[in-house]
Amino acid sequence: MTIHITKTKALQLLKNAVERKGADYVYPSVGNCKYVVNKTKPSCLVGEALLEAGVPPSRLYGQPINKLRIDGIVDRLGDDVVIDRGAVQVFGDAQDQQDTGETWGTALKAARRRAREIAKSRR
């Protein structure tokens, strides 16, 4: 089964993660983001989203994938994981906010802004 993450799906996955942790949650490892810890547990905002989408944690755990930005791992997740360009941009903006110490709520707002910009550019 192929896992296909679109821009819209990425936004929903991020929203779900923020609802689980809270909009005021601040990732404790600023500047040292990891998608997965302890081989199976989601860690960062995008890691939470990817695992919810069905990406096996084993594909995210380990070096160097676990420390790369989303745009650096897309081609390393396997042929059965497809993340659209728009989804990568949305995830990337959320990741950038999180990695500078912003709340997950702020990260989600940044992702939504990016999604709107993508939609406007396609009109």
C-alpha cells in the first residue's frame, strides 16, 4: 500500500499532532530535531505527522535521516511513500518554526500560510 501525503493531508496531520500535544507545546530539543526516538516513538511535529500517516518508524530512525529536514528525507523513505512538493513545503515551514523554538501552534500557522501561498500561486 502506498502512503501518499498531499498538501491538504499534511495540514490535517499537523493539525492532529498539535491537537494531541497542544498549541502551546514547544519542542524541547530546539536545534536538534529528531523524527523518532527510542526507535518507535514520534518526537518532533513532522515526525508525529509522518507516523500518523503510516510511515514506519524504522524508516525515520537512525542516521542521517533522523536529523535531516523534510526535503532531505523524501527520496529516502521508500517507493511506497509519496510526499507531494506542496506537502514538503508545508511540513518544511512548520519544521522551521519548531526548530527555532516556536510553539507548535505557531508552526501550524506557518504551515497554513504556506498552503495558502501555494494555492494562490496555482490560480
